Amino acid sequence: MLETIRKLKDLIENRYLTEKYFYGLIIRACLILALPVLYIGRYNHISGDCYWYAYAVHKSWQLTHNLFTVWEHSLATVAYYYENWQGTFTSLFFFTISPAAFGEQYAMVVPYMMMGMISISTILVFYVFLCTIFQFKRSSFMVIAVTAIMMQFQFMDSPASGLYWYNGAVHYVFMQGFAYMMIAFSCLFFCSVAQGKKKRTYLYLILAVFNAFMASGANYTTALLQMEMVLLLTAVMTICGVRIRQKRCWLYLSVTLVSAVGFLVNITAPGNAVRQGLYEKKSIWDTIVSSISYSAFQMTQWVSVYVVVTLLILLPVILKAVRGTRFTFPFPLLVPAACYCIYASMFAPGFYALGDVPFDRNQNICKMFFLISLIFCEIYLCGWLVKKGFLKRLIPVRGRNLWYWVICMGTGVVLCMVVFFSANRKTDLLSYAAWEAIASGEGGRWQQEYYIRLNEYVNNPDPVIYVDPYTTYVYPLWVYQWTEIAHSEDRKLDDSVARWYGKTAIYENERNDAPDRKEEEE
């Protein structure tokens, strides 16, 4: 009997409790969680500000199908809104070329665009720090990077405005990716200078300049983040240039210049003053205090059981990775402090400009940066502790340590299941919300109701038309937008919808089985 148990234990250790099997299991789990999130993109459709910003491109494409004409109208729209509404010039450009401008059916690509940018930018950043600087194995890097991607979309603060509503998603989530890539290519530039690789040096510099330009014209949270990081990297450049006596380090000033000029062009736009007239600004001191206090509050709200268990699952991967690196992880307290200061500063533009809590779509990128920072700080602190000899006994090896980690992670999974069946599963786990929208048929019904509306919009020749209200609003796709429902007493939809389809006006019919709008708004 004991011999049978020993053989079974050895079989489990050799076949299932191996590094390769465990890493593969994590990656497969993350990919499976992404499938329903992407699948419900088929139910997505144009809404909100997309009707305004993409109107000129939409009409020019319908009339000419000429990309040069589309380009002209896109730039003209950017110039108009820069003068009359906001200075975020690169975001404005992406607003004008909404996928739905070329056909309503292309709205389904929006979650793929956002997930693609999250994935590419996260992989680049983690590759630079884990493989290039920390010298981790590529298998460890891939597991950590894929988990970081999963955490960003799975625990997104407002998935509707972060993955599905084009304007809200491209303005924040998509543009944040350019800031991350700027950081990654800047670090690769310094590494290539130190290694004397000339061709790569200039390639990385060009890519860093491009991404700095794109991020400098994004939303003000992203623009401020990239400006902070560029200044920090410029200080690194100065130190490196003096120490290693490499003149090519000073080429990084081109990134600094482009970033600074783009940031100034963004914040000094005439349209900012127009939009600011609708809000009451806070003082700089009040902005700093509000950003620190509110970021600390949100930090406590955003660290859920699921986040803790995910970090626990990563812990054995990290411990094994840091054991095999020569990097010493100096200044262990400085790194978490710097991450928190940058994270807190991301709330500042919202408080300063709005005088109130930043929008949900703004907080999406704040939470995404916070989750990435948690993983990075976990890696750094574990690395420092292992190098100091404190956690070496916890590193997974065959025998007791391995089974210790199995018990710990098994307990964590059970805890997650208990919370899953007792809490709001929709808002806690995006994949569950997406799967419920599919399984319940609610997403398909919402899509069919949109197609009925679209048929009226496109094929009804009357200048004034009437459409039925939606009977359901699907989470996580639904963004409470004025273009979807009527708010006025005459039940008239927003004029931007009528203009998009060449109508004089569009009205909603009365319907008793329509969902309670007051409840939805709350």
C-alpha cells in the first residue's frame, strides 16, 4: 500500500507538478478566459461620441471610397475639435477613423483592437524588464506577461468603456499602450547603446520617438504618464552617458524633445478652454491631495480576492525565476514607492480638469497600471528577499516544498470559488459576465434589436422615423449613452444618430416592456 502511494506521488510529481506543465496550465487558463470576452464583440455596435467624431470620415467613405479623401476629412475633423473642444490630437485622429465609419459591421473588431494593444504593449514592457534587465528565462517571462494581460482585462474597472465602446476605449486603453511601448523601446535603446549595437540603437530610438509622439497627444492621464517616464529616463540617460562615456546616449534627447513639444501642444490647445468652461477646476494643491487620497482608496477596492490569488499563483514562478538571475534588486523600497507615486499621479488630470472623481474610462488605465505595478513590485521584492537569503526555502523543488505550494494554491482556488458563488460574479469577473451574456441569449437578443433598428435607419426612406426601444441592456457591452435611448419628453434620439443616417429626426416608440432606465442609470 505504501509503495503504491509512493509510486503515485512520484508519478504526479514527474508528470503534473512540473514547471513546464504548470506554466502551460496558466497560459491555457488565461487564453480560455479571453475567449468569451472576444466572442461577445460580435454583439457590439456604434454608440456615443463615435457618431460625432467619425461623421465626416463616414460620409466621405460612403460617397467616394477614396482613402485620400478620408485622410483629408480626418485631419480636418482633428483640426476642428482641436480648436473647439480638446487638444488630444492623436486620440482625435483615432476617433475619426472608427471602424464603424467604414461599416457598422466592423464595430465587432473593437475588443480585438483593445486586447491586441494591451497584449503587445504588456509583452514588450515585461520582456524588457524581465528578459533584458533581470535576465529571466523566456518561459517565466511569458507566464508572467500573459497573466498580467489577463489581469488587466479580467479586472477592468469599466469593461464597456474599456473594450467595447470605441471612443472611450481608444482614448484611454489603446493610447496607454503607446506610453508602455515608449518605455519599452527607450529601455531597449539604452541597452543597445551599452552593448554597442548601432543598428538596433537607431531602430529603438525611432520607435521610442514615434510612441512618445503618439502618447503625448493622448488623454491627459496617458500624456502625463509618458512625460513623467520620459523625464525619468532622461535622468537615466544623463547618468549612463556620463558613466559609460557613450555619446549616443545623448540621442535620447530627441525623445525628450518630441515628448515635451507634443505634451505642450496637447495641453495648450484652444479647445481645452472651451471644454473647461463646463467644469470647475481644482487648485494644484487640492488636486495633489485628492489624487493621493482617492488613489489609496481605490487601491483597497481594487485588490480583490481574485487579484490576491492570481498573485499567489505567480509567486512560485517568480521565486524560481529570480533565483536564476544575477540581478541584485537594489533599493527594494524605492521601487514600490515610485510605482505608487506614478499611479497616484494618474488621477491628477481628472481631478484638476473636472474638479471631481475621474470618469470610469479614465480609471480603467489607472487600474491597469496598478495591476501591472503589483506584479512588478512582487517580482522586485521577491528578488531582493531571495538574494538576501530569506525565501530560498520556499522556492518550489521536488518533495515537501512542491506539495506546500499545491496546498496553498488549492486553498486559494477554493476561496475564489466560495467568493464566486457568494458575490457579484458579473462585476468581479469579466469572463463570467461575457459568458452569461452568451449563454442566456441576452447578447443575441440585444444584437437582433440593434439590427432591426439599423434596418430602419438605412432602408426607411422617410426623413423622420420611429424605432422600438431596447428591451435589454447587456453587461458588459452596455455603455449608458444618450445615443441609445431617448431622454427628452418627446422621445427623440440624439441628433448625431439622425445625422449619421441622413435623417431629420429619429424617435423612440412607447413600450411597456422596456427596461427601467432610472434603474439602469443608477
